[in-house]
Amino acid sequence: MIKHWEAYKAFYYVAKYRSLTVAAKHLSISQPAVSQSVKQLENALGAKLFIRTSKGVRMTAEGELLARYVSKGYEQIELGEKKLGQMLELELGELRIGASDMTLRFYLLPYLEQFHEKYPGIKVIVSNAPTPEILNFLQDGKIDFGVVSTPFDEIPGLKAVSVKEIEDIFIGGLKFIPYKNKMLDLQELEKLPIISLEKSTSTRRFMDDFLVKNGVVMNPEFELATSDMIVQFTLRNMGVGSIMKEFAAEYLENGRLFALRFNKIIPKRHFCIVTDEKNPLSAAGRRMLEMIGVER
């Protein structure tokens, strides 16, 4: 079929308009060229498809049969080209992103708002998952890119670009006021009731690794699924929360919570945009990264 594609195209337009002249106009070629294409197709198929008349052409029974199928196929191809054009122009399509609650809330959400306002025809799918799962989604081609927090294991073929610095702190409420403004040794954390995220999270893994390197083992009394719940537990004086600072910003500003100070600085972490260099980005994915300011 590919071999005779131009001939089928000529056949489609002649069958549609019952005119060699009109078909030639739509194809932007000469009428003899249209006649030649149809003749080539007839020879290839071994069947007469049209009969010339004084008013144009009349289709044979064989031509009518073939036209029913060719018209469906050609119109589907035209529709496919139209939809592809709309996708490339970002009038339709999908944007698939992997992100954690933390990266979505404190980094990605404003960009998604801008993107949706500018490209309302694009369906946005956000897969909310821990960092290891997001990286697996990326390798499997299920998402365009991931937004994750460090630390995470380097994987060959994945490219990570740092986009925001973040700070981890320990927070306390009124019950722990005696610790406020004191310079504490990290060893104090072994004596305090700690509220932390679950071990499967990059945040918890980062803090555990940092403390172990400084001779401290953190044994939380509460392990919670979300940082928002850590803030709520801490507000109720159930312990000292281990958290990314921005989650507690409102309560740190109004004085209901405070940040503990230590004689060792907790290293900063980063949010990163991660892409898979072997998997092509969708048009929507490319545009989103351009808006963020990240080069593939």
C-alpha cells in the first residue's frame, strides 16, 4: 500500500468529487497527473475503477467497493494528522508528572497553575508517589518527568537538575519551650520524643543518615505518613517534629512552634527535576520544562 500511496490519494479525491479536475485542484497537481496516478492504481490492482463520462467520471462497481474502504482509511489519516497538529500546538494531549506531596505543594503547583491556564486543552496527570517509585515510573516511560527531593540513588540514564534548596529542621511546641534559643548537641535528640516520617521516605532517610554520621540514632515515638500530620502532632505537644521547614512556616511565624538549634548544621537538600534521557518527552512535557526553566 505504501508503494501506491500517492495513487490511492488521487483515487480518494476523484472518488470523492467524481471529477479529475476537482481532484487535481485539491492535490495541487495537473489533471493528466491525476489520470496517470489512477491508471497506475488500476494496473496494480487489475481492475477498472472509473469510466469517463461527459460530466466527469463514473465509478465502476469495483471502484465503489474500494472507495468505501479507502475513504474511511484516508479520513482517519487526515483526522490523525489534525489531532497530531493539535497535540504539537498544545491544543490537546497529556502532561504526566511524578511528584511527592512535598514537591508538588512547595514547588510544582504554581507552575501547574500557569500551565493549565495557558493550555486548558492539555490533561494533567500527577502520579503521587515516593521517590523510588517515581524514578521507576520514569524509567518505564509512564511519566514525562519527576520532581523529587534529595537524596536519591543515581540511576544511569536519568538526568537530575536541582531547582530549589530546602531546609530540614526539628520543631517543638509550648511543652518544649525550655529548649528554645538553646544551642543543643545532636545527642539530645536521643532523649526527646521524636515525630518523623516513615522510613520509606527520602526525608527520613536523609535525616537518619545525617544523624548516624554524627553518632546519633533516632528512635521516633511516632512515624507518620505525611509532614502535615507531624505539624499537627507537634502542635499538640506530643513530641519534637522532624520536618522540612516550609511545612511549619505559618506556626514558626506566629510563635506556636519554634525551631530547635544545634551545634551541628543540618545540610541543605534540594528539589530536583529528573528526566530519562532515553525516553522522548511529549510536546506538553517539553513546554512545561521550558516554563520551569529546565533544559532537557
